[in-house]
Amino acid sequence: MFQRILVANRGEIALRVFRACRELGIETVGIFSEADRGAAYLELADEAYCVGPPKVCDSYLKIDRVISAAEIGNVQAIHPGYGFLAENAHFAEVCRSCNIEFIGPSHEAMALVGDKNAARQMARQADVPAVPGSDGLVSNETEALRIAHEIGFPVLIKAAAGGGGRGMRVALNDLALKSSLQQAQAEAGAAFGNSEIYLEKYIEHPRHVEVQILADLDGNVVHLWERDCTVQRRHQKLIEESPAPQLDGQTRAAMCEAAVRLVNAANYTNAGTVEFIVDRQGRFYFIELNARIQVEHPVTEMVTGIDLIKAQIRVAAGEPLPFGQEGIQSRGAAIECRINAEDPTKHFRPCPGTIQRLIVPGGFGVRFDSHVHAGYTVSPHYDSMIGKLIVHQPTRQEAIDCMQRALGELRVEGVRTTIPLLKEVLAHSAFNEGLVDTTFIERTWP
Ligand code: MV4
């Protein structure tokens, strides 16, 4: 097992990894930018090094500085968290070349699943349902029009190097497809340095359901059931839950088994999330494989009782998974609300500033993962999430009631937050009936 781990991240996920390491008896090295110097959560690391000025491109994303901190800190492994360098295959490769374990998949598997077209091809080979669409990349108009007529409009043009909602354009007819094609290729080239695109049938008003996976270095792959992340705005998730409401047992089992097949086919190891969309007829389609631990991992931890961060560290240290598939039961219902320092009345404009007063809820089945405290200044340099409120109860209704009670207790004074909107969503009949789709927020709160 590792003696020391560097956590190449900040905020609540850095704190989450510090905590898991402390419990495993592993020392931790933190990194911080000038904007995070002195932040309270860094005190929970054994030591911490400054990697640069506030801007992420000059600090948290500077591979040479992160590696230097790892060398100075004399660590055996690096946990990347999510975002930042978590899905940067080059960073994972640099770690390996410096004899530092990267706590995540191999850089080969990361690069493979990072190519959304290659991942789609692999899904089809692994008999995982993919959205009807092109059989590989599409380069010219003629080909695109032929495929569009085969699958029917509307179609989605997707960038192979995109993902997470980036590099996607909907085309409703031939004319739109012709003009969107060039624009999509140009945008993808500019944004990702890779203008390759592919086509998919646009599944309208889908639900967004993802399956948590863990795979060790001995070829054991298990799923830890699903999370429904449909309540989101502009690809920013607001509420996540498990089990997914309105998903019948057969579909759930088929989706989880498909996720395991795909992870096996990709030779993927450590934690990952296989993302699907579900259409209104209840059919599910593979979309992409996220090669990182996700913000919403606590939802799965609550219903399965498994600490995913500890599991990641153990797998990276070469330990076999301590459980088989039959040992992973999902119990009760868990919901997570992301608490962002944003103003819902001003188009979710980020609201940096100093938290004057913080009152955190508690009680049976309530968890609050956050790095903030009274006096903490929310920086404008980083994303606006200041914490995650998670509840776990025997049933979904009790979880909703518990979340409403906990949101009622949560006080964040000094910055505007998404708490008022979250309360409204949880009170909405469509949410209570589990009948929302990915356009719910934009449609209901235009
Ligand atoms: C789709 C889709 C509908 N049809 N693909 C969004 C980001 C990435 N995770 C994949 N995503 C989607 N891919 C096809 N063929 C719907 C989504 C989608 C979505 C799209 C627009 C607005 C919000 C969305 C939220 C989740 C998924």
C-alpha cells in the first residue's frame, strides 16, 4: 500500500481524498494556488505545496508543477480527483514515466474512452446498445446526408474529442446539417485540436442514467448500480439520485450488465462511470464512459455502503476488489443536491464572495461534503460548487422529505446559492413522480 499520496485537486474532492487516506493510514500531500493559500481544508493534508497563481492553466493544470510537488513530497501515487487533470491521458502517462501511480485507469484506456467515436464503436462490439448513427467518423456532406436519411432527423453531430455536452450540435434537416457540419468540425478543431465528428439520432427529452463501475488490476469488474442525473442545466448536474426512478428492474439489470461488458472490452481499470440516455419508451443507449470519479459518487456510496475513494486507492495499489458482484446490494434511496454559489434569479451567474455564516444540517441519513466554512471566500477562479448535500433514507419519498428538511436547515449567508431552486425542484410534482427529462429545468424555470 502507498505511504503517501498527492491529491492533484482542490476543494471538496481534495478534502474527500484526504479523509479517505487518513482512514487508510496514508499520508497526504496537497497542492494549492495562490487563491487557495491558507484554505482550511488544506490543514487536513500532512503537507501542501503552492503550484502557482490563481488561474487553473497556471496552477492546477500545470503538469510539471504537479509532478514537482509529487517529487518534493516524495509520494508513491497521485489522486487526480475530477476535472482538472483527471481525464488527461498525457498526465497519466507522465505519472507512469515518473514511477508515480496514477489513481485511475491506464493512460491507454483513458485515451481510448476519451475518443467518443472509438468508445461508441467498442460499445457496439461489446453488444452495448448505442444510439443509431454513423458507423464511425463522418467526413463529408454526402455521407452525412445519407446517414441522416437512414436514421431520420433530428440528428446530433458529435465531436469525437468532445464529451460532457461539449462539441454537440443538433441538425433538424438537410440544409441545417450541411451548415452545421462545417461549423461543428471547425469548432471541434478549435476546441479540442481534433475536428473528427460522428452522427447520432437525437434522442429527444431523454433521461440521463449512469452506471458506477469498479475494475481491479486482476480483471475483476463490478457495477455499483446506477445514478439518475437527469436534473441538470446546460450539462451542469443539479440533483443526482439512486436508484433511478421509473427504471424497471429488467432495464436496470441490462444497463448494469452492459456497462460491465463495455469496461471489460475497454480494458478499463479503477473507477469509471458508463453514461446512458433513456428514451421515453424506456430504451437505453450508451453515450460515453467517464474515466474519473464523479462529483456525485456519494449517492452510490450511500446505497451500497462502499467507500469509492478508498476502493480506488486499494485498486491502484494492486489489491483485488474485496467484494464480488453478488456482494454489492443497493439499499434504500439516496439523493444529492449540489450547492453552488450562483444566483438562480440571475441565470445562475456565479456569486463569489465571503461566507459570513454557515449552518450545516445533520441528523439521520444526512451528509454534507464541503470544504467551506464561515469566513471562507468563494473564489471567482474556480467552479462555483461549495458543497454537496446528500441524504439516504429507506424510500425515495423519505429521501425527498429528508432533503427538504436538510435544505431548510442549511444556511449559507454572504453568497447567493442554488438552495431556493433546489427546494422548488424537490417540491415539483414532476420530480416527485420521477417524470423529468433533461430539459425539465430549462423548461420549468426559463
Ligand atoms: C445525446 C442526447 C440525445 N441524443 N445523444 C449530453 C452530454 C453528453 N453526456 C451526452 N449528452 C447527450 N447526448 C443523443 N444521440 C442527449 C444528451 C444529453 C443532453 C443533451 C442536451 C441537453 C442536456 C443533456 C443532458 C444530458 C444528456
